[in-house]
Amino acid sequence: MARQQGWFALLLALVISAFLLCINLPFQLGLDLRGGSQLTLEVQPINISEKVNSEQLEAVQLVLDRRVNGLGVAESSLRTVGSDQLILELPGEQEPSRAARVLGKTALLEFRAQRAGTRIEMQRLQRLRSQLRGIVSYKENFKSNNSESTDLPNIQKQLQDLGASLGVGQIASSNEDEQIELIRGKINNEIVNLFEPSLLTGSDLVSAGRRQEQNLSSWEVTLAFNKDGGDKFARLTKSIAGSDRLLGIVLDGESISEASVGEQFKTVGISGGSATISGNFNAESARELEVQLRGGSLPLPVKIIQVRTIGPSLGAENIRKSLFAALFGLFLVAIFMIIFYRIAGVVAILALSFYSLFNIAVYALIPVTLTLPGIAGFILSIGMAVDANVLIFERVKDELRRGNTLIRSIETGFSQAFSSIIDGHITTLISCLSLFYLGTGFVKGFAATLGLGVFMSLFTALTCTRVLLRFLMSYKTLRKPTNFLPLQQLPKEITIT
């Protein structure tokens, strides 16, 4: 009696511990339960005639994974689909535009020296770029103060004058945004062409950071090079120090900053292996550039072909329906077990309740990211747990029909059902492993929760069910064969104990 109570107390301690884990550890919910954003990205080969191979896809995934981690979005996942696509899931992120800006850029950083004899042309282009920025600023202020008006006075004329200065002729588009982008691209291309080929790229970067400029509201991005990169940077700055030539910083073919190098660096250049990029960055744009540079440049271009957003209300509805399905299924199983197995059925329901609690505690402890297919795997594993109890109880009933005592029938039932239970669970685990290693995305989640459920099913069927039965059978009022079988199915000579 005391021994059975001791085992029962240990089981209760496990149940209480699992309950405390569930209420104290947060659950990781997938995109379909929590809501968020999903981006589908396509890796594009450099030459149209070529195809993206698995090594290139893996290299792109590695760079994007570093960038996603730099964004600070918790519980994100990035997986490959097919031979040239990746799917990024950002649970809880309702505005995917920031991630799209960071992930879609190649982030090829180059440091270039201005060509000799191009000072006047550079000044002209910088002046035109400044005028364009003034037009954009005026346009944005006008729209914010006159939200109901779409007619921007003088904007069209100023844009046409700028286009004429650049030699692009009459701009056909009547859309100001398209005109601005056309002129901005033209100015940028002409500025970049005034620089020599790159001698130093972002491949020599060790780290990147950001900081707010002193006494200013703008931000700057800090860079640290490796030894080889530091030497290249020193030679590059030494070659243009004290002259009218500028140092151009080009990102993805766009000049983001042009800086002069003082005459004091004419002897050895800017040494120390560090540099600073200042280009009228705000806090957000500085962070985006920092994430891109720290993640590294993409070996191949990436195009975002689909952006899908799932609202949190839909995720909450999915959780509600999944919970209802699980409870309703458990209720039907409980009715079946109690009708067919009587007190053993009650024990099975208690064991299943403990099984569910232990499973959820393990999900929180590992942690497991729960998705709808994952919940489906969990509910299916409940069926596996019931199946083990059915095998045990049927063996117990067979032993009672043969005339064995109740206690001996219970022990024999567990021992004889053991091999069948093990075989069934092993075959299911083989299927789970195949799905997990060969499947992708949601299939992996289904396989993971089902596999964990199979392991937990073994524990509850062979341990919890036995402890509960032994504990109940220690009370004489419950130790009756009629609590397991109808009287007419029992042999007349069977004993009560």
C-alpha cells in the first residue's frame, strides 16, 4: 500500500512540475497561429541561361539567415523551396516592408577613388542631386499639409528642367514618383561612372555598427576591416589625400556617400582598419545598412516575388478551433474508453490527461514552434497513446476470462502487450524521422510533434497507467473484476483478489 502511494506521489509531483512549466514558460507559436508575415524570395542566376545550383542556394540562405537574425525578429524561420526559392516567415511582424528592404538588396559594398579631372562634373551632379532632394522634400511636405490635393505646383516643371540638365529629354511619364526615380537613377549612374573600379569591397569587413553623430540628429555607420582590408583602405585613401578627388562609397551600384580625404593622411593614408559612412542616415536606415553589411553580400541577386501577411485575429481563430478539436476528440475518446473498459477506461483518461500535460510542457521546454500541422500531429499522437492502453486492457480482459486473479491479470496484461506497443511505436517513429528529414516547413512541424508524442505515449502507457492502476487496486472496494468486465463474461470460479 505504502509503495503504491509513493509511486503515485511521484507521479503527482511530475504532473505539478509539468503544470508549472506550462504556465511559466512562453509558447512559441508559428505564423499561422500568431499572425505575421511571409516572404517568398527567388534566387536569380547571373546569366539567364544558367540555373541556380544547391551550393549557391545554400550560400544565399546563409547570408539571408544572418540578416534575419540581425533584424531581431524572434522565432523567424527561413527554408528552401524547390531549386531556387526561399520562404521566410516572420511571426508577429505585421509590416514586412522593413525586412523586404534589407533582404532584397545584394549589399555589395565598394570603396572607389574618383577619377582624375572630373571635379567640375562631380560638383555639377552633386548640385543636381541636391536640387532633386529639395524637390522631394517639398513634395512630401506639400502632401502632408494638403492631403486632399494631388496637384503639386511647379513640380512638373522643375523635374523637366532637371531632366533637361541631365540630357534625358522630355520625360514622358506624368507620375511624379516615376519621374523622380528616373532622374535619381540617371544622376546616380553618372556619379558612379566618375569613380575608378573598386579596389576594396565589403568582403574585407570584419564588423559593422552604427552611432549617432555628435551634436546632430543624423546617424553614421561604422566599419571595421580585417588586416588586408585595412591595408587596402590605407593605400586607397593615401592615393587621394589632399587632392580634389573624392572617396566614393557605393552600395549595390548606388553612391551613398562621397568624402574628401584630408592632406594629413597623405603620408600613410587612413590607417587602423576602420572607417565611417555618413550619408544623412536616420536611425532606421542606419540599422538597415548595418544589418546588410554584417550579414555580408549576397552571392546572387534575390527577388521578392510574394509578400503575405496573416493578421493576429486569424491566428487566434486558428488556436480556438484547434483547441476545440483537441478537447472534442479527447471527449469522444473518453466516452469510448469508459463504456468499453469501465474503471480501466477512467484510468486511461487520467493517463491521457497527464500525457497531454507532459507533451505541452515539453513543447514549452525545448521549445517547439507550434503550427496547425504541429497541433494535428499532437492530436494524432493522442490516438497512439489510446492505442497502447487498448492493447493493455484487452490483454487484461483476456486474462480475466481465463480465470486469473485481477492483480495477476493486470501484471500479465502489461507484460504481454509490451512487445506490441513497442513495435507500433517504433514503426511510427520511423515514419516521423522520414517526414522530418525529407519534408520541409509545416511537414517538419507535424513530424516533430508526432514524434515527441510517440515517446511520451510510451511513458504514459507503460508507467503512468500502471502506477494509477496499482494505486487504485490498493483499495479493496475498487479491486473487483466486475470493474473491468461484465459479470456474465467472468468465469464463475474467479476470485475477487
